[in-house]
Amino acid sequence: IEKKQLLTELHESGICKIPNSLTFFIDPVRILNRNYTQFRVSPSSYYSRFFTSNFTIDELPNQEHKSENGDNFRVSASCGKRKRNQKKKKIQQCYPLNEKELLADQRHQEIRPLLVKAHEELLRAKELLDVICELNCEIEGWERCVDLNSGGINEEEEVSFIELGKVWQAPLYEIALDYTQANTQVQINGGSLDTQHVNQRLLPLFNNLVSNETNYDMVAEFQTSQYILPKDSCFYMSELEQIHTLVPGNGYANSECGFNFIMVDPPWENRSAYQKSKYPTLPNRHFLSLPIKQLTYTSGALVALWVTNREKLRKFVENELFPAWGVSYAATLYWLKVKADGSLICDLDLFHHRPYECLLLGYTGKPVTDSELTATGKSLKDQVVMTIPGDYSRKPPVGGIFILLFAASTENLLDLLLEYVPGPRPARCIELFAREMMAGWTSWGNEPLHFQDRRFFSRN
Ligand code: SAM
């Protein structure tokens, strides 16, 4: 495949299928930008962690893959400053594995060949690496709305919705939706405004479904900050206790029939989340009470759950969580994280910091049997997607990817996944514990506006 063709593919869809493989490289920024009409997610703010400005394609690392991992040992680094120094000196310590770690390692060894193969395919696709490198140049040339050299977005200036949602004034907070642009577009397109049309609407910010039902990006204001709401999107900002409001029949017209695509990225308890303290975490038992069954569309739903690589968590999901939600496991999507030069963000075999995360896919509602799926050629298969990661714990917009794959199916571009979503089209999608919004989606969590901050965007 010509470089130009790859470039076009990546530019147009944000997805590039590695030639002669089942592996995908994804540019999340381009996928996200399909949600917007007048704004663009700034690549320099999305990719602030892993793009380097002074790397050239000649410096591509010579990645060696070990076929064996010294089965009974893990490689680990110690904490703090010492950890960084030791890392620099490439000093690695070996500890014997305990029982759970052995099981986790076994799981890792089982999928390792799939990941190694996918990564090798990326490294062999020199044209694609060139194209990724060009993304880097694009970022440098981007008219920055954030000055990364001066430390990027200042977290202290950010509104903490998590904190605000807890104070006694929370029910009084209002967000102002600006309809000026949408009204202008209606007039430009020859429509006339009725008396109901206003240029600004004030709505309760918390425990309320806030929607942009127009076909245009909407700017919303809260306190001194602005937020960009994609076309045809809505959010419900609340704590876990209020999620039941979104269950069909509990109040909101647009959730009358439930959802047929449910994406969940729970705030699992783990050391990294605790140390970084970017958001609060919850003990596993809290997720058992998520009303997945009740949120499911009558004919069923595809459920996608992000999990960490900890064996204890994987066992909890398999033995307790999926059964409690009524989900039958179908396949796993592996998200392999690479740097701008195509190398993995860390060693594949580093025990506590794997360069990949797993999205478990399963069905809830009307059970879909394997034979049913196989008969229609729609049996879900494990797949690998590769991206350059964004901010801490920010997942690639997999939901967007599914929708895109579905949309792209008519062009025979990809092995579509959304066909596996039972029920109506367009799919009714909800993301639980969301930190951003997407067109056609309901985003629920205690900070779904987090990445919608105007400072992460630039105007077209
Ligand atoms: N998928 C998101 C992304 O890609 O950016 C990351 C989600 S993060 C793993 C989990 C989210 O759950 C955080 O935004 C956190 O604030 C939120 N959360 C934690 N406790 C919560 C609670 N009790 N109710 C609602 N949301 C909660």
C-alpha cells in the first residue's frame, strides 16, 4: 500500500488497517474530531505525553521480542526517585511470583504472541510509521490553544466537578447552553426560528440530563469556563447513587427504551490511580449494583468493559461482575500503547506496567449463542488496536471506533464490529464513568465534561 493511500485512510477515518493483517492503528484525535462541526480537539493537548518533537524515523528502535519470559519471575522496579534512577541504569530485579501473579503471567503468556505479532506488523509497515511521524509534525505545526512549553493545561485552574458535586450548593449550579450558533445555522439553511427559539438556556448542572440535540457543536458556560458539547450528545453528571435515573421509565424520555451499546470504564482501585489521585476510586462491590440489565435495550446490548491486568480483578469480573450484570463474555479487544516512533511505551513483559489494556466484550439481554453468531459470520474475535495514548487513564474512543467501523462497512473498509450490537440503528449508546462526550452518546459519570473544556479545543 502506498504511503499516500495510508495517509488518506488515516486522515479520513482516523483508522488505518495494517496491510495484510487484522491489526489497526488508530488516531483518537481524528476519531474524536468526527464529533465536531466547528471545533477541533487539539492534538497537542491530547498527545501531550508521548509525542516527542525531535525524533526522526531513522531512530526507530530495534525492538527485540523475547520468545520466553523466564516464566517464574517478574521484572519489577522499586519506588520513587530510586525507581527512576534504576530504570535509567536498566537495573531490573527479579522476584519469585506468587500464585495470583503466576496466573496473571499465564494469561499474559497466552495473549503475548497475538500482541507481539500485531506490534511486529506495525514495525514492518514502514509507510505507516512515516505517516505517524507526520502526525508528529502536524502537532508541531498546530496552532496551539495550549502552550505545552509552559506546562500545558494548568490543573489548578480546572473546575473540579467531583468536588463541586458534593457541596450543598450543587443543586443550585446551572450551566448555560449557547444556542446562538445553532440558531444562525438554522437561518442560514433557510429555516425560520419560532418563538421557542432562545439564544441561551440555563439548566441544572448536576443530576440532570443536559442535551445538545442540535446538529452543531454547542458552547456551554459554567462559572468562568467554557465547554464544547458535540452535536447530538448528552451528559448526566452525578454520583453512582443517581445512575438509576437513566434506567428506562425512570424519567428521561430519551432513555425510554434502554441502550444497545454500553461502555463501562470503572474507577477500579489500583495503586497507580491512588498515587496519581486524578479521580476517586471505588471498591469492586460497588460495581455489582450498576443497573446494566435495566439499562439494556429490550433486544439486548453489547457491553464493553475496560479492565486492568490484575488477576484478582479479572477473576472478580469473570466470576461475579459479568454474572451479576447478566453479561456473557464474547471476546477481548487489546489496546496496545505505542510511542510516536512505533516502539511500545514500556517493555511488554514488565510485570506491573504492561503496555496494553483490555476491553472485555460481552452480551447482555437476549443471549446470543456462539452458533447463532458463527452461522451469520458475526462471531466476535479478539483484536488488537494500537494508539499513542492520551492523558492518564484516557481510553481511546473505542465507542467511536465501533460506530465508525459500522459506518465504514459499506465501503468495505473494515471488519465491522457494530454489526454485533443487537437492536436499532443508529445504536443507542451510553458510556458509564465517562470523562468526555461523543456524538450520539449519553455520557454518565461524576465528571463527563472533563475533556470537553474549551481549552482542549481550537476552532476550525
Ligand atoms: N473512560 C474515561 C476516559 O477515557 O477518560 C476514564 C474513566 S476513569 C477510569 C473513572 C471515572 O469514574 C472518573 O472520572 C471518576 O471521577 C469517576 N467516578 C469515580 N467515582 C465515581 C462515583 N461514585 N460516581 C460517578 N463517577 C465516579
